[in-house]
Amino acid sequence: MRSLWSRLLALWIMLVLSGVATGYLLFESFQQTANARVARSEELVARACREIADRYQFFVSGWTGGRIDDRLKQDLTTLVQVALSSAIGVEGGIWQADSGSLAYAFPSYEGTGPKTDLPAAELNTIREVNAEAVRSGRPAGRQQPARSQVLLVHACPLRGPLQGTTAWTMTRAFTAEGPAYTQLLAGLLVLALTIFGSAIWLARVLFSWSRKIGALEKALGKSDSGSVDLPKLPRTGEQELDRLVDALNQTGERLALERRRASTAERLAAVGRLSAGLAHEIRNPIAAMRLKAENALAASDDARKKIALEAILTQVARLDALLRNLLQMTQAGEPKSIDVELVSFLESTIEPHQELAAANGLSLEMGTPEPTSPLPRFDPSQMQRALDNLILNAIQNTLAGGRIVVDALRQQDKLLLSVTDSGAGVSEEMRERLFEPFATARSEGTGLGLAIVREIARAHHGEARLAHTERGARFEIEVPWRTS
């Protein structure tokens, strides 16, 4: 199942991919625009070179040649200026292989005055292009790309009385200037701001949601280990999360109300069962005592009176034990928890029952609790009383030759105390009401021992249960490792 975090991350990746693709398309569009600008500039210098050649052809018509002097150079310079007057950004001249530059002009130069000096940085390139045109007898051109511009030099051979003469033109196509370049930068800037802004925004959303969900998890985890109610969750400030928080809080209130109602009903039902059982348990001894008293009053023999009185005392003792067990179950009180060393605790719990177990032909043993740190924390007096009831129950329900094991172990943050016997186990009809008061399969039992065990376990925020075993019975008490 995909999480919200993974979905937002997928959205961010899609934004990045779309941004990269759009940036690539923008760059390609700009590159095509730059290439088109270079192509137009190349056509411009070629046309300007032909313009110089046409005017030169007209200039030398009917001339048989002569000495190259300053007057001739001045006339040729004027010719070049006129030819290039309409070619914006183009400079050029006339070149002879032996004499070098015969004329140079840059009519559209935007400096403080007319430019009359050959560009020194490009002089070698101009010489090479003109030499190539003379050698091949055809127009020649060259491109020199730079970071923000492309230098274009073009030369075409001239026919006339002067041998090895060429016309040349030169311009610069600026690829990093103009509207296209500005649009490219603006587009890339918008893309960068969109992608980084989206990344920062999504990261902030992810962090905020993770932090607030973590706070909710922490609030849920702070509930007491003995409480079954949902804690009251604080609002987060996020509309979607707060709807869930409100729903959880309302659900928790309803659950708490229903739990209190169920607990009240359970207590009333338990009181009813306890009252019925108590009435039954008290009525039988009272009926026996009444019968014995009537017999004693009717008898004239002192020996029969003594026997009747002894029977009455026996029933009184039975009633006293019943009431004592009831008080233990209902007035256990809050546990006085201390750190307990398990081995010595189990030894002191088992020792008082060794003689009875041996008399019944049983082996009563201690398991092998492992030393742990920190020590478990519980009320040893109450827990020993609970184990006493489980051990006595195991002794009474295990045949001679059987085995009883009392053990304690740690399971994560829980303490598990267990009493396992090799007896006949618990019948199915007894399992559902095993820990209820007066639930017993023995005619001489009161049925309060396991009820006391359950109340002590609950007082420690734990639970008592009958575990599943292939043979015999295994009773377990599970409580927090360190009960507060």
C-alpha cells in the first residue's frame, strides 16, 4: 500500500522530469534560433562581398592597371564604404595577396568616429580566408564560434587588372544576446524557481506531516499500560489531520462510555452471580448446623451432643474460610511494588508447598528464570498469594507421579509467571467461567482461588489466563515488567 509520502515524492519527481524536458525544449528552440541567426549573418556577409565585387568590377572596367598608390587606396576605400553602407554590422575591404589590405571600411560602426583600422585580432583569419579564395578561385568563408558570438569571415575573388585581389567581409552573430536569449534565460529561471520552489514546498509539507503524525503517535503511546481508553489527542492545525483527530477523539469518548456501561453491567452481573453463589455456599453450612443443633437438643446422650457441637464448629470454620477468601478477593488493595529477584521469589513461593506435594506423590519444581536487568517490579506479597492458589489448585488436580513446574520469564516489556501441571486439564464446560467466583469442579472447593488470582493480576495492570497445552493445565499471569 502506497503512503502519502511516496505519492508526494512521485509528484516531485514528475515535476523535475517535466522541468528538465521543458528546459531541454527551450534550449533546443534557442539553439535553432541562434543557428538561424548565424545563417542570416552568413548570407549577409556573402551578399555584402558580392556587392563589393560588383562595384569593383564597374570601377576597373576600361582600366588597364597601374601603380598602387594612396589615391587608388582612397578610391577603393570609398567603394567599400558605399558597398557596405546598407549592411548593418558588416565590415570589409579589398585584399591583395602581395600588398595586403588595399581598402577597409566599417560604415555602420557605432563608435565615436569612423573605424579605419583593420581588426588586429582577426587579421590572421582575414588573411587565410582571402588566400583560400585566391587559391581556389571561388568564394571562401569561415566561422569561429565563441562563448557568446560567432565570427563570420567571407572572401570572394575579384577579376581585373590587379592580380590576386579579393573582396572580404566580416560580421559577428551574437548568440547570447537578443530576445531569444532573454526568453531562454527567463524560461530557465521560471523552471528553476518552479522546481526548487516545489521541492522546498513538498519537503516542508512532508516534514510537517511527518512531525505532526509522529506527535499523534507519541500521544497515543503515552496512554497508561493499564488503561484501555484512547487518550485525548491534540489538534494539529492541519485540516485533514484534525478531521481524523476529531473522529478519533469522538470514537474514544464513545468507547469509554460503552466500556463504562459494559463494566457496570459486568459488575452487576458479577455481583448477582457472587450473591447467588454466596447464598448457596452459606445456606448449606447453616442448614447442617441447624440440623446438628436440633439433634443435640433432642439427644440425652452427652457424647452425641459433643459430636453435634464439633460438626457445628466445622461448619463455622468453613464459613470463616469462605468469608476470608471473599475479603482477599474484594479488599486486595493497591499493590506495593518493589524490585524483586525472581529466583529467590520463586524459591520462597514453592518451598511451603513441597511437603504437601510430596505427600501427594508429586514433583514440585522451579523453572529456569534468566537473570535480567533491571529487575521486575511488583508486589511480592500479593503475587505470592496468587501463585499459592495456582500451586494448590495444581496439587489438587494432579494425580500421584505427576509434575508441577513454576516458572517466570521476560517477554519484551512483560513478566510472565506460570504454573504448569501434568494433570487431566480443565474440562470444556469449565473454561468459560473458570475465573468467576464459586466456579469449581470440586465439591469441597469454594471456587474463589482463581478469582483471587485474576483480581491480583488486574491490580498489577495485567491479566490471568489458562494457556493452551497438549496435556495438563498451564495457568499464566502476565503483568508489566515494572508495574508502577
